Amino acid sequence: MFNKKIIFLGLVSSLFFLGCSDSKPTDPDREDLSSSSNTGSSSSVSSSSSIDNDIPEGAKRATLDDLSKNMNLGTLLGADAYLTVGEKGLFSLWFFVKGGTTEAEAHGWIVVQSDFKDGIIQINKDAAVPAFDSSPVGDAIQDMVKKSAYISFIVKKDSTIHYSVNGGDYVKASAVQLIATPGYVSKASVLENQEITCEEEDNSSLSIEFFSDGRFVRKNTDGSASTWSAGLYDVHRSVLFLVPTYYFGATNSLYKFKVENSTLNLDSLSCSKKSIETTIWNKKDIAKAWVALDSLNWTFILNESGSFSLKADRQTVAKEAKTGTWDQFGSYLALTVNTCLDPKTCSAATIGKVVDLEEMSFSFDHSDKTKPLIPTDWDVAELDE
């Protein structure tokens, strides 16, 4: 926890569903931000291809192999800054009071999704979630995400790592070793292929499945209401970060927990754990045109670009027509709807397990109850070529 009154900001990029802008995250005094959005594909890994950043002669652009897990960046945004490179592909920038290194001494942090192409981390509202206190450094953290920035890393001839912010002068960065917090998970690999189930104070239940591809699926049940989110997870500085990218119902932009080593309890939540066996299918194997037949004729096209269309008709009369985006989370397929035939009745987002994916067929074990019901069994479409 910060030792000051904290103001937290989550993803503030506008989300659009059926032509309307969803509301942005609220409740700014919470560590993990509440969002009243019912659907979302909240973030995407940014590309560095549009950045023209010259590097000094004799240097080379850094790769992930050149970086240490924890790096001291010196002074940045008026604070002592550190970079953490997670096992599962998330990056985080931490900003501390002078001489500070603990979470209690932090002005805040930024969790970033990045492919690290060309040694560059892009920081913007589509790919970064900031948390910040009510100080000038906190304001600077917020502004870095709002106004967008990029950090370029290079390796000089003497094998030292240097970084530059927005094309400025290169500053030396150095590797640091941190003592893992005793009793708490410090490596994301510990969570792979584990499912935890927790009882919350309001008698609601929470379950999280962690997959080896660095993705998670989180489900909440509160009486008859249920919500879910799916996204990326990583463990930085003995802190578990969950960054939802697809979701249904009230979902936070960032979840942050301390996870006990032996029990996998989350902060004060008491949880039970179990190992799970999952089949992480190849996205290319499902990016095809599929058909199904019940009382309707269905066509389901999943494009490699991440878009989809789902149509149903009866005797050429359209009964459903959805478009949106899709992604894979372990063994799950998640869909976010951008448009549909009847916005009053269609579901904003759907998630389900893909079972028995083969060259010619697969099953989609989903929980979407809206009508017309999406079929569970699909066959590859015959193409008229």
C-alpha cells in the first residue's frame, strides 16, 4: 500500500459497443479500479514500427535477452525509477521516493503490455495502466500515459544498457537484484496451470485460472449475477498483476495482489487451489470459416487479424449478425461484440472453452444464454473455390 492517500487511474481509452461509448473507470480511491463497462477488449500490444529513433553509432537495439528482470533507471519523472520485466510479457515501471525501494515508498507504477519490438516500450492509454499518488510525481505518471511516451533501450559497445525517453538523450540503466518477499510468490511460473477459488467478504465467489501462456480467466459469482474477465498476468516484485483485456460486467482495469506461496491466498482472501490440465490450442487452427445447423443456418468466421463475424438465418431471413473481436486465453475463446442485429437482446461479450479442436470441427462450451443461442458444435465450412 502507498503511505499516502492514493489516486488510481485505470485504462481510460474510450470503449465502444454498438455505437455508444461505455463509461470509464470510476472509484479512484481503490487499488484496482472499478469499471461499469459491460463489455470490452480493453487493450492491445502496441507496435514500435511508427517510431523513428536513431541510436548511437556502434550500439544495437536491445532485445529481451539483454534486459535483466529488474533494472535501475536512475531518475525519471523526478523519482527513483525501476523497470521490471516479467516472465509472462508484462513490463512495469516503478517510481519511488528518493532512496526508496519498497511498495510503501512508491509514488506509483505503470503496468505495460509490449512486444518490445526494436527494443522499444510504448506507453499509451491502449497498452498501459497507471497507478499514482497525489504528488507531482503521481501527476507525471498520469501524464506519461495520457500523453503517450516511448522508451527505447540499446546496448552499447561495452555491453551496458542505456535507455532514452521520447528520443531524448540515452541514460545508463543497471541490473539490480531484489530479495523476494518471504512467504509470497515471486515467480509467475508458480501459478501456471493452477486454479484458485476464493470466498469474498460479501459471500460472492471468485475463481481464477492461470495458464502457461501468461493468460488468465477470472470469474465472479454473486448470487444470480456473474461476471468474468480474461487477460494477462505476471508477477513483479512479488506482486501479482492481472490486466483484463476482455470482460463482461463490472471489471477493474488492473488487479493487484500479494499471493501466499503455499496456499495461493490472495491478500486477505482465503483460497483453495487445484492443478488443472488444459489444452492451449493454436490460434491459426481456429482462424477459419465454420458452420453449424440447428433451427438456423449459422456461419462463424474467425479471422487471423482478431476480428470475427457470426451470422444466422432461416430461409434467407437474418436472425443474427454479430461482428467484433476475439482472442484466446489458455483453452478459452473470448468474443467482444461491436455490432449485432438486435442491440437490445444480444450479449455484449461471450467466453467459453474450445474443446476437441480438430482440422474439421470443434466444440465451444460457452455460457451465453441470449437468443438465438450460439451453437456449441461447429464444422469447417466447405469453400466453393
